[in-house]
Amino acid sequence: MTERPKLVASRAPVPTPSHPNLGTPERLVSLAAGSLLIANGLRQGGLKGLPQLLLGACATWRAYSGTCRIKRAMTHSPFEQTFEQDRDWDGSKVISRSITIGKPREAVYAFCSDPANLGALMPWIDTIEQTGERTYRWVAHGPMDKTLHCDLEQCEPKEGRKLHWIAGPDRRFKHDIQMHFSDAPAGRGTQVKVIVACQTPLGAAGYALAAAISRFSDKALLNVLRSIKQQLETGEISTNKMRDPQTKDFLFVHPASSATRAPANDSPTDKSELNGGTV
Amino acid sequence: MRALTWQGPNKLQVETVDDPSILNPRDAIVRVILSSVCGSDLHLLGGYVPTMQAGDIIGHEFMGEVVETGSAVTQIKKGDRVVTVPIVGCGECEHCQRSDFSCCDNSNPNPTATDIAYGQPACGIIGYSHAFGGYAGSHATYIRVPFADVNLFTIPEGVSDEQAVFVSDAVPTGFFAADNADIQPGDTVAVWGCGGVGLMAMSSAYLLGAERVIAIDRFPDRLRLAEEKAGAIALNYETTDIHAALLELTGGRGPDRCIDCVGMEAHGTEVDYFYDKTKQMLRLHTERGTVLRQSIRACRKGGTVSVVGVYGGLLDKFPMGAIVNKALTLRSGQQPGQRYVKRLFEHIQKGELDPSYLLTHPMGLEQSVEGYAMFKEKRQDCLRAVFRPE
């Protein structure tokens, strides 16, 4: 029997009265608040009292049933909980995307292991500077002409299977990025699964904020993975522009002491066709 | 160059825009010789397809001459007279390798919109909104065609420009509809919609072995063409109870294969049409499902319903119960014309197929706004207005 993989997509179970997700103190608070709202709503009456009455009824039902969908939405997923235990983080928000690329695993791994290849496919990245043997400074242009940077350290890779980066230990909010590579069935190439985790501060509020931001991150991740697939399968990135906008000027900066870099990919095009270059 | 641009719902304008240039090694630039309106453009025009932006060049059914090629283009060369399949395939992904070009993974530069709407990104389509890639369309002097070796086809001798232009979309879409219907010898095929695609689906059904084709529409000129050019039995749904007529014509069985060449702006005379129209106007759903419901209801048990009419989003009152309990097969898709173009040219060369009669109103690009109005309002028996950019 095939072992069930640990899914990032797993969620906390849907609460029911027989399997409540509220504790006794939460139910008591909800009951008290609901009673007060109903009483005040009845006292005020009219259009002002109606919303209080409805809200009070919801709070009372919440207390009676012991179930709360909002709390469920704010509950960290089983994957996130495991991740937090492993990393000793207070909180985390994890997103994941997978894609199948019709190229051998070795070729896909080699392409992805070179940050210069990845940076060239991200329009918002200006430069990647290799600052040490395994450390890189990614510089992006943010909103309102702000320049943002992120120092990433590459962990020991599992050759051909896994790439792993973590945000520098001095960063306030840690990030953990993993790319897992496996053979797709029936010779369909390589399955790439990316898991991006960020540490969330400030409890539930921080988690809610991270969840909101992750919706944009998820789309960015989709675009990056699609671009990797396009580059490796077709040798180019599809565009709908009429003319070359000449705005992408990506640079990969090597340390002065190093003249070598990760092996080049065996994609159909050479580096000069990646809309960027290296120095 | 000059181009016909979408400026808002039911608002088009011919204006001067930048010429396209080669941006990727597998691109080609084509000088447009003929570019046709298409029924699916009316969905864009009416504002039913979201993600259109003011200034977008529309048009996707065209032929022309190659004037420039990228460094990696090997099959197509400058000076070739070509037709383009507007459903863009890359030729490399697993779907293209299976000849399912309309499922291409790599041709849509904007994957997020359809990823949200459909669960996975759709392919790119020339001149068909930013959800499908935002590619500039063909109602223009020049157009950039991505993955030229996959999507451009040299037009052989003996095929005129007026025939070739429809091998871009109307003919392969019609042929795909018939092919998808899995027509068996002796089958009766009912086709809803007698526009360019519908007429080509009827001819294709005969090429694939149908014994009898029934055409359904409401415009007398189109029904006449269905009878005269496609050899169909024509039914006007404004004067005929279509369900009863289809049963009457098939000994109570229903058509073996039903083909929907109408899509999201279906018109009807029954209450469901007014229900759909109201919900569509209120933006509560996106599709009018009159034709789908009729075809599913009429189709014989165990038959096939093939859908090439364009649907974009959500449909209410979809008769899933009939599909399950009559064991129907429902097949659909954007046309993967790359599969069929060479075969279709052979049919044209042998005289078995002649789509040139679809071209009823040739005109210059500067008259294209009027051309669309005429096409939309079905004035002067306009089946297809085709523009010739100067």
C-alpha cells in the first residue's frame, strides 16, 4: 500500500456539536456576550436593536454548539503545527504549489539549484548577490520605489531530490523555502513541489495577516513555477507584449573570490536568452 | 500600424498602435492579409468575458504572409503564405505532445486568472482577453505569433485566401466538434447554430460518416445556407418545437449526436431563456444555457453532446440528471486545430469542403467597426465580415 504523503493542504476538521472546537471558557464567554447583546437588542428595539439581536443569537448558538468556523479558519493546519514544532516557531503560515515539468529530474534540479536561473524568471528581483559559499542576498524592487532585500542561506541539498533555503538567522521573521523533486509517473518528467513557510508573529492577528498576504504569494509562486516550466520545456517565457519593454535588468553577482557557479542547466536555450544575465 | 481595439462593452475603435516585434526566439511576425470576425468575438464585445482591457486588439481568425521569424523558427520562413491556429500551443508540454494543443501548459502568460476560475491555468488564445494570455489580436496590419512552428501552417497551392482564412478557426472548430461527437456511420447529428462554426460542423459531420444532419437556428438566410451548402434539414426554433421535431425526425429516439455551436449567448423562446437572460444581466451567472439544455434533453440515450460554443464561467439549471440517467457523454474544448489543419486543406483541395462562402462581407480594416455592428445585428445577411488591412 502506498504511504500517504503529508499534505500541506490538510486542514483542521470541520467542527460539529459532537466534535466541538471551542473549550468551556470560550463557550461561557460567548454565552455571556450573546445574552448581553440579545438583552440590549431587545431593550433598544428597531433597526438599532436588530443587528445586536442577530449577533447575540449567533454568539449564543456558538456557545450552545461549541463550534466556530472563524476559529477553524484561524487554526493552524496540521502541517503548520508539525512545522512549528520542528522549527520551534510560535506560529507559521505555509503555502505550497506543485508542478510537473516534462524534463528529467537531473535537468530540472540542476536548473533550480542555480539562483541565477530562478532570479531571471522573477520580474520583481533586481539582483542576487552571492555573499558567501551558501549565502545569497536577493534584492527586489518593492512598492513606492522601495528596495527590499532578503538574505537566504542554502542548506545542504539532497542531490537531485531537495533544495532548501532559510532566511538569515538575524532576520526578525524567518522564512523557510523547500523545493522537492520527484519523478512523475509514466515518464512524464519531474514533479516539483515548493513549500514556502514564514514565521508569523503576534498570534492570531499575525496569522490572519500572513494568510491574507499568502494569497498574493501563492499567485507569485504559481507564476514562478509556470515560468520555470516554460523555460525548461520550450526554451522561452511566453509574453503578450507588443515590443520588448527593456525593463528587466537582472544581475547575478558572484563573490570576488569565486569564479565558479552552479552547473548550467541543459535547457534548450543558453543563459543569455533568460532576459537577464550574470556578471 | 492600424488596429481594431476594444474600448469597452460594445465599443470598438480603429486606432494607430505600435508595430509588434519578435520577442522570443520561436516568434514570427505575420502581415495580416485577411482577418475574420467570429461569433466568439461577440462575447468579448458584449462584455461577457472579463479581463478585457481598453486598447486590446481583437480578432483571432486570420491568414497572412510571414515577414519576420525568430532565431529558433525552423519550419516557417519569411514570405510564406500562412494560416494561424489562434489557440496557442507550445508543442512541447505533455498536452501538446498528445495533440491536445488547446490544453497547452506553456502558452498563457497570465496563468493566474484561469487558475482561480478553472482550477488550472488555461492555454493562451490570440486576441481573446487577458485571462487567455492577453495576446494582441489579428484585426491589425501585423501580428506576432508565438511558437510559430507549431501554430502557423503554410497554405498549399490550390487553396485560396478566402478559403484558407477560415481554416484558422471556423473550419477546425466545426471539425473538432464533429470529431468529438464520435460520429458513427448512419448517425443523425443535430447542430445548434448555423453560423460559420455550425455550418462547418455540419459539413464535417458528413465527412465523418453522418447519414443525416439537422440544423437549428432562427435566421432564414443561415438556415438556407445550412440546407444548400451543408445538406442539412433546417429547423427554425421560432416556428418549431425543437424537441418534438427532433424526436419526430428520429423515430422517437432523439439525435445520436448533438453539437452546440452557440455558447453562452444562446437565444430562445422558452421561459428558461428569459430566466437566463435576467440572471446574466444582473451578473448572477455568466451563461445562457438554452442550447445546452435542449441538446441534452433531445440527445438519444447513450448519445454524445459535443460543445464548442464558448462558455466562460457559471451556468444555472444544468440538467445533470439527464446526463446521468440517459448515460450521455459530454465532450467539449477549445479547438486544437493544429491536429486538423493539414487534413482540412486536403479536403479543400479535393473539393470536399469549401468554406469560402462564409465570407459574405469583405471590407477594409477602417470599416471594421461597422463590420462588427453588421455581424452582431445580422444585418444584410452578414455571415462573416472579413477585413483586409491596407
